[in-house]
Amino acid sequence: MSPASRATAASVAAALLALAGCSSSAAPELAAFDRPATTEDAVPDGVQLPAELGELRYIGEVEGSAVYAARGPADHPWCVVALTGSVEDGDWVLGASCADDAEFDRRGVWVAVGGAEVERGTAVLLPDDFSGELEDGWQVAGPNLAEPVGS
């Protein structure tokens, strides 16, 4: 290979590496998982979580629902869990939803929960440093959490 060909090949390789570096983005993060779990992070006794959900962290309350972040399966690792109603009275409903890295980074992950005997609750779990746009009708309620406007 001539010196000019080697220089051209090296330039092309460098350009491809630079483009590859620009096109890959870091996975979203959720600092709640950086701390050890506490008793607040556990759902009440008697509440059964879906089997595919792993580690759980309490995020806050929206519309009377306790909202948790959860680890999900490898292809949808970001999950939100909402629990509403009275666990003591047996009138509770749990909802869960999961998203992949791209969806979670762009929009967060949304859940709605409710039933005949309990009020409806909706929430959006957001990644740290969320820079996407919330859909119309939603507002930031706290770190990593959005709620419907007027909640």
C-alpha cells in the first residue's frame, strides 16, 4: 500500500471512529438505584409485583398513588410501578410499565392505575437530567417524576 493510500485509509478510519463516537449515547440514569434500598422502597406486605420486576425504589406520590422505579428485563430495563388504594382493606390496584433506554431517555415511562373501588392514578418516571419534552397535560412533580397538570 502506498503512503498516500495508507494516509487515506487512516483518515477514513479516524472519521468512522469519530462518527461512531458521536452516534452512540450514554444510557439514561436513575440515581435512586445508586443508593441502598430502605424499608420505604418496599411495597407493603401482601402486594405482589410482576415476576419480571427486580430492584425497587420509592420515587414519590402522585394523585394518591405511591410511585416506584423498578428494574425490568434486559430489553426494557426502566420500569415505573404505581400502587393506589388501601392495602389494609384489600382495595388496592398496582400497575407497571417498562421502557427501553431510548424511550426512557426521550419520554420517560408512563403508568396508569385504577379500579372500580379506587381512584385512578397516573405518573411518568423520568431519568436523571431529563431534557426531553413532556406531553401536553403533564408537569414535573419532583425529581424523576411527572404528574398530570392539576394534580
